[in-house]
Amino acid sequence: MPFISTFLFYTVILSLFGYLFKISSRPKDAVQPGEGVYFKKDLVIALGVYTLFPLVMFFPILGKFNSGIIGYPEDPYQHLWDMWWAIKAVQTPGISLGYTNSIFYPEGTSLLFHAFSFYNLVWAVILSPFLSLAQTYNFQILSTFVLSGAGAFLLVKHLVRNSFAAIVGGFIFAFNPSHYTHALQQIEIATIQFIPLFVLFYIKSVKGQAKKDLVLASVFFMLNAASGWYNMFFSVYFVIFAYIYVAVKRRRFIIKDVMIKSAVVVASGIAPLVPWFFSMITLVVDQSREVVGGGHGHSVTDVLALFVPYLYHWLGGHGIFHSLNIKFSGSPWEKAAYLGLGNILVLVVAGRGALKSSAKYLLGALSFLVLSFGINLHILGQAHQVVLPYTLIQHIPFFRNVRMPVRAMVFVYLFWAVAVAFGLRHILFSRKNTPKRTAFLSALVLFIFADFTLISGEIAPVGLPSYYSVIMHDKDDFGIFEFPTSYAYSELYMMYQTFHGIPIIQGNVARKTSRTLSDDLPSDYKSLRERLIRDKVKYIIIRGRFLARGNTDALGGKTSFDDKVSKTMLKLKQMIAVYSKIFRRVYGEDDCFIFRVY
């Protein structure tokens, strides 16, 4: 059965590839309808559009720009900590960006495999004298929409040669569902603004001989790599796919000039990160194992998710759409793959008239879509035994660390935006406009914008509860142990640390490379006390508000980690009763209990 399903899948996919390649290879008309139609200051207008929409979408955060950050109180806290640690590493002699014992105290942990966004860290350091961490974080998230829209506008304008279609295409890429959902969770995945510019200048460098284009392609590849590991790997895949397309079209396996240019772009682009890569390899060699996580078959694109408004969409949480969304595998922000009903309608209405121009870009979208499917094809949350290319990738050293295939949707959306722009140009200019046709086209464009526009009220509170003042006056070197413990609570404590600066025994990193105290806590209280004294863990903090009022953090914001609350409350009550007998209680009110170990 797996053989039959795999055979059928590749029969369909290869037929689509063949059809699109055949269409893209046909000679094009000298001038397409709408080609070369520009209006003055189109980039300024585009920037205005791409600036206005984020301000509308994230309007609730504008009044809390310094007391909250965009998104949920989970991963954004970790990324806020990343910025704090980068600033501390730059400003404090002897501290390394690649290692910390401020979390996972006292042993600490390597940060070499952590999901740093070096680009955002550099800006955090530059802006630190002028903005708070929260303001810097919010500014960077909002800027990804403006800059990614501008970059995509320039790419689409170069390819489609039409100002209006380029503005719409830039919007589709900048406000695509994957970008929006990751803006609420993971800044390194949301930093997509350099992808369109890399693709633009890579295309220009391959087609032409201008050294400037080759240099700019290398620069934007480097910025992609500095933005996040996923952007770097997917940019490499793009170079590979582009070379294959050119090689097949020219019917030559070796194309020396394209091969040299591609090598220059990739090699010069990753050159600044070579020392970091060398340190990663050294760590792997020392540990005699590669640091790899799972997820290759979980965080994937479901076939039906392409056509269903995603969970955060104004329709996605209702009725049949909600029922479908909860069946798709992956976390809510990792399974957003909705192409947009308005975008699909544009290509359907345009039909074959726009296909000749957009076929090669649909090939690019299809290539990355197959990657985003992961190791098996998922339909309505059910994995079918279809052997996909990621089955091989998950076994290739280093490359297998790209463990969430669905994130390849960022390139799908880029090429999808180009294809839709071609379709829109054809619809707008292939026939003479009538009042009814103008009304239909206006409604279609407005629907495209509305389909990818949401108002987000998700704000993660940022600040330090007052009870930390009890321990902040203590000038000894020590760590603190905080309860409750979980993935998301650890990220909350990391955010608190950006204010108090005291080492904590918990924490979260993308890849933890060794065991620490938090992994090996003794189960009996006597041994626990001895271990904490030995490791200089001086204070234990238990938040009483979790007992009295349920799952609400000390800043008053609802958290999204609500698993087994009743069991957690019972455990904390028992801990408080026991700890009150063996440790000295130095603070105890409704909000919090603080115990001094020694």
C-alpha cells in the first residue's frame, strides 16, 4: 500500500511539474496586457500600505508598547531574553553569546544550537541605549511586515512589470498567514524581509553580468542566514531548485557560470557565520553525537490546510473551519498554510491567460510545497504512507536540524504572490473595463486584503512582580528555583530575569546539549536541601496566585499553558506545607511564597 500511494503521489506531482515546465518554456508574447504600466512614487505608496496595515492589525499593542510585547506569553519571552543576553554579552567582559549559566544554573548550557536571530540581536544591541527591550521587540516585529512587503513589492514589480499588481503581491507575501502567526510566537521565523530581495538579486545575477547584483544577492543571503537558520537552509534549497530549473531548460547538467555564481552567493553569504558553525561542529565532536530534535512528521503542511482559513483567521475559529483546523497536526502557529480564497479566485479567473507568465513561479511554489509536506503526506490530520523528500533530509547531518517542514511555506507564499500578481495584471488589463467588471475587480482586490488582515489583541505582559524586591537586595552570588515548572513557565521566568538578572535553574533553549540541576533534582526533601545548598540555590519562589485564582500570571495576563492546573495546584499546596517546615519563609502573601534555603 505505501508503494502504491507513493507511486500515485509522484505521478501527480511529476505531471504537474512537467506541465508547468512545458508552459514556462513556451515563447512569450512581446508585450503582455498591463506590462510596463507604472505610476509615480509607487514604492512610497506601497510603503504607506505596508505601514498602515500592521498599525491597524496590532493597534491594541500601541498603547502598551513598553509594558507588553506582541504575541502570546510563551516563546516571545524567550526571544526577549535572547536580546537581553546579547546586550549583556556585548557589554560585560568575559561573557560569551554562545554559553550561559544565567539559565539552567549552576551548570549552564551551550547556546550554539539555540534559535538565535543574529540580525535581531544586533539591532537589540544598537537600540539598547534608546529603547527598552519591549519597545525594541515590538518595533522589530512590526518592521518585518513593512520591510517584507517592500522587498516583495520590488521583486514582483521587476517580474510582473506593473505597479498595482506589485503592491498587491507585496501585501500577499508580507501578510501571509505563516508570517502573521509566527509574529505572535517566533521572531526568527517572522524575520522574512530579506527573502524577496535575495531572490530578486539572485535572479538578476544569474540572468545578467552585473557584479552589483551578485554582491547584493550575497548580502541578502547573508542577512537571511543571520535572521534565522530556517531562512538560510531554505535559501540554499532555492539556489538548488533554481539551478535544476535552468539546467533542465538549457538541457545541460553543468552550467559553469550559474554554478560559480551560486557558489559565490552561498559561500560569501555564510562566511560571517563560519566561526559559529565551527564551534557547533566542535561541540558535536566533543559530545560524539549531533544535537537534533524531532518534528519532521508533525509540524507539516496538511493538504486541506491550503484551502481552509487558518485558526487565527476571522473565519477559522468558527463552524466547519474550526472543526477542520483542530484536526490538522502541529501547533496553531505551525499549521497555517492557507493560500487565500481571493488569491485562488484570481488565478482561476485569469486561467491560461496568465499561466504562461506565472508557470515558472508556480513551479517554485510547488517545489517548496512538497518540502513543507514533511516525511509523509497529511490529509485532515491523518498521515498517509507516502514517502516524501523530507524522509531523506531528516537523515542528512546538519540539514536534519531543520525539523519543521511547514516553515518552507514562506517560499511558497513568495512565489504564490508573484503568480497571483501575474493573474491580477492579466484580469485588469486583458479586457476593456465596464462598470460591472470594475465593481467585481474592486471587490476581489478588497477581499484579498481583507482575507489576510486580522486585528490581534494578543499581548504578553512585560514587567517584574514586586515580590522580587525581597531577594534583589541580597548581594551574594546565588540562583533561584521557581514554581510551577513547565516549558511556558520557564519562559516567563526568563522574561523576569531580564529585569532582576539573578540566575535561575530553569530555562528554555532550542537545543539543550547537556544535563543540568533541573534535570536531576533529588526526590526527597533532605537531599534536595543539601543539593541546593551545595549549588548555591538560595531562594525558592512559589506563586500563590496560581493556587488562589487559577492559571493567571503575576502581571495579570492570561497565559496559554493550562494543562493539568488542578494537579499543579495540589502539588504546590503540598510543597508550601513541607517547605515551610524545612526552609525559612521570607515572604508569604496571596501573590507569592518565597523560601530561603540557607
